[in-house]
Amino acid sequence: MKTFSKNPQEKVYRRVDCPVCGRTESRVHWNIEACTFSRCRRCGALFQNPQPQTEELHLRYDEAYFHYERENEEDYFELARKGLEDVDFFTQVEPELFESRKEPRILDVGCATGRLLEYMKGRGWREKGVEVCVPSAEYARKRRGLDVLAQSVESLDGAEATFSVVHAAHLIEHLNDPRAFVQRMYRLLKPGGYLILTTPNSDGLQARLFAASWRSAIPDHMVLFSKKSLAHLLVSAGFRVEKLKTWGGMAQGIVHPIIKRPIDGAAKRFGWGDVMIVRARKASP
């Protein structure tokens, strides 16, 4: 899980309604040193209120962030690959798309240094990536030979209904407006295309045990989703949620390794994992 945090010295904040369902009624849930999280009374999402503006968020993705990504890219790649396995991507989605379409296209939003895209390209996918951290995007393009743009997905022109799969790992929780993001993903997908999202699970065991001290309750995260609120967001945009899995019961070092394995297994089995991955599908005509 990415927990990189870098706070600009000056921020511009604004108060917001629930960024998932738009409801105005919420209550303060966690006060931490640098921010406050409220819980929506309707959908259950946790969100920072007030929030820094989008321009402030983009200041965080600089050279230091690039080095952080490079140092951890193999760990993140393995987590992303295993997450795809959990939602039966390689056993169901990929065979179906390769049977019905020649060279299906995948878009990785927030692709970092492009390690996952490199892997998918090697499996026969036509790859596209967008990454707001300019050094990371340049590394993916120049060192790995990938089709990666140094920009936000909102700036991606001429791509309506062109992708078979859109993948976004640990990105949606960083956004001020996740509704607009999911709606944009819907438009980018071909009919019958798949959206794969990974994000922290506020229903998870660690969130329940550690509350405001949970490792995902950080200033970089604008929204922390429950399973219910994430499903609500996707369905409201027109998606059908096909699979939702969780993993990771306890972080390393919190409990003895002998105890950690059965805890992690139980968390995954009962949906209490620290991270969730969802496979959602755009309707076919």
C-alpha cells in the first residue's frame, strides 16, 4: 500500500459535501494532527473536510515521489498482480477479451514508473498510461518504451470508448472528486469493458482497531471507502460490480509472524482486509 506523504507548506482548503454521494449531512469521525475526516450519514464514506484543492495535491508528485516509486516498484507490482489474480483477471477477463478482440487495450491511471504496464505489454496488451509525476512518466516512456503521458486522466483527449480495461491502483482515495473520476472511466471504456480499482478498506480490521491511527488515515487521502460506499459510487456511474475482494489483515511488525498468517487469511475470507480491489463492468449495448 502506498503511504507516501509530502505536505506543501501552504494549502488552500474548502469545505465539501460527501464526494461519493453528494449528501450534505456528515459528522466528524476522526481528528488527526493534519486533517479531519467526516463520515457521510448516507453512504458511510469517510472524507477529509475541509479538503485541499486539486492544485495543491499535484504539488506532491515531484522528484522525491519518483524516487519513492522506484525504490518500491517491485513490491507495488507484486501487490497489483496479486490483486488482479484475486478478481480472476487472468483466468476470466483476459481470456475473454483476447478471444473477442485482437490486442485489447489497457489504460493504467496513475501508472507510476510503468512496471505493471510493462508486464501487461509482455502478455500481449496494447498499453497506455497516464501519470501526474513527470519524472515517473518520463522513466516509463524512455526507459521502458511504454506509451505513457505525463498528465492527469482528465486531460486525455480522443479516448472515449477505446479501452477494454482501465486499471487504477491506490489512486481514487487521493481525489477530491471520485464521482467525476469514475464517470470519466465509464466513458473511456468500450461497452462491456472492465474497471479495476484498488483502495484502502475502511471496513477492514486495521481501520476498526486503530481508528484515527490507521495507516491510511493520512492527509494525502481525500476519501476512504467502505465496501458499501465504493459499490454505491460505481453503480451510480452505471457500472455493475462483479467482484470485490479484500486482503491484508495486519501490517508487518504489529503481530508475530506466526499469528499474522491466520489473521490475514481470516481477514481475506470475511472481507476485513486492509485493502480492497473491485472488478466492475460497463454495460454492453
